[in-house]
Amino acid sequence: MSLSKNQKYRLKFHLMPPKGWMNDPNGLCFYKEVYHVFFQYAPSGPCAYERYWGHYTSPDLVHWKYEGIAIRSDCAWDLNGAFSGCAFTDDGMLELFYTGNVEEEGDYDYINAGRGANVIYVHSEDGVHFSEKKLLLSNKDYPADYTCHVRDPKVWKEGDTYHMVLGGRKKDDKGAILHYVSKDKMQWEFKEEISAEEDFGFMWECPDFFALDGQQVLMCCPQGVAREEYRYQNPHQAGYWLFSAAECEKGVKQQNENVQPIETSRFKELDKGFDFYAPQTFFASDGRRILYGWGGVSEMDKEYCNTPIIEEGWQHSLTVPRELRVVNGTIRQWPVKELEALHYDVVGLTDGVTTVEADAFDLEISFATNTTGEDIAKKETDKILCTEHYCAEKKEIQLSEDISVCWQGGVFILQFLNDSGCGRRVRKAKIDELRNIRILKDVSMLEIYINDGEYVFTTRYYPKVVTQTVLNIKGCDRATLWKMKAMEVDLSNGE
Ligand code: FRU
């Protein structure tokens, strides 16, 4: 397969579509010593609408092979898209569960009528060749108060019971998660709905449910949550709830048998940047819980665009794989250690201006907290001192003339200073103190990890010059920068 030479913004250590369009990560797993990353794929163009499952494999998360299209939308159950889904490997095979999207011809709104949402199953012994498709669930199997928007199965096993969660949109325009159980993975029975009492988006997509560090994590993507100054700044969110084992046992505030309301105030965003959605996790055999997100958002309601890469014939990527841990009631995300194999040429930095000659780098900066020796408790009791003190503590990293990453007075701001964001402007978060920042810059993608991964901001970035960044660091204690080389990606199976 030949790639156009004129692709200035292609990435070096993020998985991208071989050509055309990519969205959600799908079917993530580690099966027979190989990592599998499937993804929503439309090879016919950077804004194309077909949805297949593209397939990458890797022994180590940095050497990749594109295996071709694993699932096409080619049967009556998935005619208009092989939508998102998961992998299940506990029983010795690589088993995939995904949503077959069908749009009937006619005068339909495709919300309440005209859309088929099927759960489809395929399996593989070798991880590359898949069986015939089997239909497991269709619209008639969902509760009557749901629209036709039900999708994105995630399957796991507890004891001798298989579980599946699906995202859904109810007829009263509330998002919810449907929970099914099965003894054989083929016959599924509805168990309960998980939803919020208050308004929290009209549709919840891409659910995930797993145990982590003694807690239970429920992830999903609520669409259309009202925007706030410091939260929910994208039209669609991606985040999670953490529950203790005891809460899960008794059912979170159980009211009636089939409904589990959850508190939206406990929802936490996974990423507060411009370009992050539809994350999925898997369990690597060494015990790590690893997350990949889509490093993009859907086209709807967007104030910003990706014209520079669309002109190159492709759009979107995944995030880097991130290891998840729970620390003090919050998920921390951190780029997996395997990425360090791509480091070369390390430079120690301090405050001031440094020109970095590299299109990809990994920059770690630590900040001394409370530098002037003022006591935080004193600041709390003396509001004037508090403001002045905080103002004195400005910490900032500027990337060329393009971007400012700044913390001051308990607020973190990521701001584009010119049009290198293609319409992206400002993202903010309330963060009490800034201890450290790690910035992964990959040609036209930035992932910014704050305070050991407690907050993450992912964004596209289209600098005029990709090979050079003028860094201006203010207020840092110590900084280290590694230039990064490209992952090896074998695209010879491309189509
Ligand atoms: C999330 C999503 C999923 C769906 C897929 C279709 O980005 O809308 O809910 O399965 O994309 O590509």
C-alpha cells in the first residue's frame, strides 16, 4: 500500500488509519501473546461513512502490523455499519461482540424507527480469521421504553455468569446502560438498567465495566451533557463512576428491581481536551488495565476541524495506550512504559526558552509546590493573601507561538494562541495544585498528563512547522525531554 508522501501531519507513535477515517478503538485484547487493537474504520476517505473493523496486532505495543479488515458490514444484520464492540478471551478463543447497524429505507427519524441495532458475534482461533456472524440480540430484545439507539456491547465473566453492558437512548431522551446476563454467551437475558435520575445526556455510548485496585469502574460516554466552565466542555463526554465493592454488592441506591440510579455528581471525565472519546479498556496478562481512547470526537456540533489532515487523505487516531490505576478515589492514566522504547536523545531543561529540533517528544516537568513557603491553611483563612499568593505562582509552558499550557490560582488552562488549533480555543479545569506535567507531542497530536495522570488533556495541533518547537517554560523545578522515534507499523496488508 502506498501512502502519499505529502503527509506532513502523520503521527509517529499513535495508531492511525492506514488511510481514510478512524474512530473508536474496538475489541482490545491480549490473546495468545499478541495485542489486538481493532478500530472503527472507513478506508474510502477521511470523512467517509462506512464502518468496518480495521485490525492491528503487536507483540509489544510499539511494533505493529495492520492485518486488514476483520469485519465488514456485509450482511443483513450490519448492512449500514459494523459498529463498536469488544473482545472476550477468557474461554480460549478470541470472541468479538459488536453492533450491527441497519438503516431501513423509508421516511424514518432513525431514532424511534427505521434503525436496527443488532448484537453480533464472531470468533477466531488464530486471532486473524473470523467465523460466520451470529445474531445474538436485536431491537425486540431491548426494553420497550428504548429507542433504536442501543449499541456497543462490552462482555465480561464473573464466576459462571457472563455479563454484557450496552449503551442506550431511552424514548424520553435519557441515556442509560442496559445490563444483560448469560450462562453461555449466546442466550442473553435483560437484568437491569443503570441510569441517572437527573438529566445527564440523551444517549450513553460505549460502556465498559471492570474492577481496578479494589474498586468497580463503570465507564461510558454520555452525549449532550450541559456545558460548564470547568467541566463538560465538549458536546459529548467520556468518563466514569467509581464504586466500592460494597456498593456494587447491594446495588447502588437500588430503588426497584430493574433500575439502578447513579449519582451524576460522582461522574468524572477521563480527558478534558478537545479530542477524546469512546475509550475502551482491556486487561493485559501482566495485570495492567490498559485504556485506548479515540483521539477525536464526532463531527456533530463541532466548533473546530481537522482540515489539514483531511487534505492529506486521513482523519483521526487513537490515543497512546494508557495504564490505569485508582489513587485516592480517582483514576490516574499514564502512558504505558513500552513507549519509552521509542525515546532517544535525552535533554535536561530548566526555566527559559529551548528550541527542540524534533517532531515528536516526551517532556516531563516537575514543579515545586508552595514555593514561597506560605502555608496553604493560612491562605484559606486570609482570602487576600490567598489571591496574591496564588497569582505569584504562575506556571506555564508555551509551545512556540501556538499554545499556552498554564496553571495559576487553582485553574489550569490549555489555550491555543493562534489558528494552529483549527478552531480549538480554550479548555479549563480546576486543579488545586500543580505538581507535574507530562506532554507527549506527536507531530500533530498532544497528550498532556497533569499530576501523575490525574487529569489528561488530549488535542490535535497543527503547527506550521512540525519539526521544531520553541519551548518556553516558566516556574518549573526540573524538566526532562526525550525525543521520540516512530513505532514500526507494517502496512503491507493494507487495502
Ligand atoms: C462512538 C460511536 C459508537 C458507535 C460507533 C460508530 O463514537 O458512535 O456508539 O458504535 O461510534 O462508528
